[in-house]
Amino acid sequence: MARLDFGSDALWLRLSLLERFGACVTHDLALPLAAIRSVRVSDDAWSELRGVRAPGSAIPGVVALGTRRHSLGRDFVAIYGKGPAVVVELAGAHFARLVVSSRDAIEVADEIRDAAAEAQI
């Protein structure tokens, strides 16, 4: 399953080889911590989808991987089944938002918030 991770100055979305294939990307995504505007948890990841899939793959209610294009820009999603997701709002980055399923969504969101706050200092 895709996971959010962070380094000293970047938020990383780590994808398995199969996820990369489904999302039509060749590498993990790195976004600057300074670009993070907000982080929250959504109890229904599917309600967070905006726009149309382009490129990527999806089976409604099962999996959504890849880029979603909409009037506000692009989102990158890695959603699996039912359950919570971490939603990361970005500014000045390639994507406007990341939506990533996570069993530990609350803890992951807290860690990202802390890392982004430290990067802003």
C-alpha cells in the first residue's frame, strides 16, 4: 500500500512497483514540505475524489491510483477500499492535493503536520 513519508525538506509518496504501474508513474513522488498548506483526515476517501482520472487506474469502491484532473489543477490519489485517508493540501506544487488511504491516518497526518511546521520555521 502507498505510504506517506518525509525527509528533512520533502514529503514523499512511496509507491510499490505495481502501484506505479497502476498510477502510470515511474517513481515515488516528492513534494516540498514548504508547499504543504493543510493536512487532515477524511473518514471517506472516495468522497475526496475530484475531476477525472488522467492518467491512472480505478475500480470504483476498490482502488483509485494516479492523477485526477479538475478545474483547480491536479490531485494525486492512492485510495484503497473503505477507510480513512490523509488529505494533504498543497500550494505551488505540481499537485494541488494528495489523497492517500492509511490505516493510521490520524498518526500519519499529525507527523506530516509537525514536519511541515518545522520546515516553515
